[in-house]
Amino acid sequence: MKERWLTLLLAAAALLLFYALVFPKPVPDAQKVSQPLSTDTGVAGEAALWRWLQAEQIPVVSLRYRYDHLASLPDGICGTGNVLITVMPHKLGIRKDEWQPLTHWIDAGNTLLVIAALDDTPYWSPTGDDEFLRQLTQLTQIKFEPRLDKPDKPGTQTDAQKLQLELSHFLGTPLIEIVPHGQHPLLSAVHTIHGSSDRQAARWKATDVAPALSLQLLQRSDSGAAVLFLNQRAKGQILVSTLASPFSNGQIDAADNAQLFSNIIAWSRSEQGSVIFDDAHQGLTAYYDPRAFFADPRLHRTLLWIVLLWLVFVLGPLPLRSVQSLWKPVSDTALIEASGRFYAAAVPAAEAARRLFENFFNGLRRRLNLPENGAPLWDWLATQGRIGEQQRALLQNLYSKVYAGERIELTKLQNLLANLQGKLV
């Protein structure tokens, strides 16, 4: 009983551990981190952009596949004049087989709007992601390096102002102000753009930018660092923003943020074009990714714990006991009884009765040194005083019935012959 209870407890513990490691748990709304998705209505989501575009009767699509599906988008999207909005860093990185379809799609006359969380660090963005910077450089052909902004005129800054500036560099700036850099149709009626950072954010500067290919449209008001780039590519273009917050639900209505987004859509999209939200690379997919499943560390931890629990269960509480044989010897009586029932079912009753008579008389003939041919010895039996007349008459009657082909009771015949053999010994 004790071993059964221990087995039950270990099995329950294994099931609880499997549930805790494998199955996703519902997160309370207060603890959910808003994600940059077209379906997210939180502060970092893009649901406001989606609803605004729908209200303006602009076709919108949630891309829930990788970039190799751009050429076969549903709903009759035309091949040119579309705008693809992707927010970086991605949850699901861009694979090697996606770069060529994306490049062809842009070169065909479409626009890619890259919203990169560089100068701001929202809660949903991981920190210290080198793969993000590598893919951003490969995507935009612009290399970004961290920098520490300094005041333009150090001599005019008081010690208190310098301390406040250094402290703001360390803690991060709650409000980031962006102003136009030059003139462009994208900047029409745009005077100030506001952004914010949920956590401490580094300052970045663009390097290896080819002036003939890239145009800097917006800059930070505090340092003059470029924030919005326009990169022409064949018939298409790439717009790169180093701030993610201005286009989020929480900031789109601040300053001229909505006006800037409206200008981007009006300038980039053709009359039949659509606005595509890259939800797939932020984890909202419509496909099963086996590589992601088998690469999930939770699966590895689950398998490891199952093996460990199995070892504890097998080697720990259970004593090693000798194997008990299930074979039980059968008694002689039971064996004879089983054999008798078998032969009784397999041998005809008349044949069995004749064989009983033959064996009885051959036994007597063997004692008298007579040929063992099974012939009856009625005269000799009549001389035996140990056998009564009634028994001899019954024996002769049964013998006559057997050899006449009549049915008799085998049990009665067997008992009679056994009784006579006992008397004649």
C-alpha cells in the first residue's frame, strides 16, 4: 500500500511539472506586455493604425506568413504600390530564404516601412540583441552604432545642467522630441514628432550611409541625430525610423505623429495599393513552425525532468524483488482427471467400453499364461468363488450390450471392472 501511494504522488508530481513547463498559462491583463501587432489595443500595439486605415477605406492586410508569401498575398493585392510595415526587433528573425523575395518585392515598386526600436526601448523589446542590429543593417543597408550625445555648446551649460544631462543619459529620456531635417513631401505639415522610451535607451548614430541612396528626413532636437531615413531601391523604397513609439497606440495622437504616418501612406501607396502589417515576425503566425517547437528550451527541460523523475521512481523508492514464477505444479489426480476428460470427449463411448473389456480379460489371460486376444473367460470366472453370481450376470449383460452396439453407462462399467479386479488379485 505504501508503494502505491508513493507511485501515485510521483505520477501526480510528473503531471504537474509537465503542465507547468509545457502548457502556456493565462497571464493577467495587468501583467500582459503590449506587443506591436495590428490586433493589439495596448499602448505598444498598432490597432489604432489598422482602424484608421479601415475608416479611410484603405485595404489593410495582416501578414501572418513569412516574406516568401509576399508574391501570393490574398484579397487580390496588386504587385506594386503597397506599403509593408514591420517593427523591429522581430520575435521571429528573418530567414535566409526570405531576403530574396523581400528584395524583389521592394524593387518591383513597393515600400517597406521599418520601425526599429533603437532610440527607444519599449517593454516588448529585448535588450542586447546583436542579431537585431545585424538584420537591420542587412535590411536597410545602414549601419548603426551607439553614441553618447553631448551638448552643442558646452561652455553655456551650468554644472547643474550638465549633471541633469548626464542623469538623463543614464536614466533615459521620458519624452523624445523629433523635428524635420530639411524639406520633403513626407514632412508636409509636420513640425514636431514625439516619442517615449519605457526603459533606458541608448543613443545611436547612422554610419556608412550613402548620400546618393539615403535621405535623412527627421532628427532629434536634443542631439541632431538622424531618426528617419529614406532609402531608394530600384522602383521601390525603404523608410527607416529609429523610434518605434511614435506609431504606437499610445503615441500616434501626440504632436504631429499621425500627420507623419498619413504622409507616408499617401506618398508611398498607389491608388490600388494596400497597407500590410508584418504580424508574422512578431509571433502572430498562421503556420506551424516545427523548428521553433523543437528549439524551444521548455521542451528540452520537460524531457530532462521526465527522465530524472523516471530514474528517481525506478531506482529510488522501489526495492529490487525477485521475480515470482507464475507456474504452479499440477497434482497427479488432476492430471489423470484432465486426461480422462480429454479421452472421454475424443473417443466414442462404444469403443471405450470394448477397450475396457479387452484390457480386463487380457489382464486375466496374462496371469493364466493365455494368449492376450481380449476373449472373455466366462468359464474361469464361474469357478471363482470370490465373485458373486449377480456380478457375473451383470458383467455378461454389459458385455452383450457393448458388442451388440447398445449404449451403456461407462462409469458403471468402470466401477464394476475395478471391483472385480480387486477381488481377483
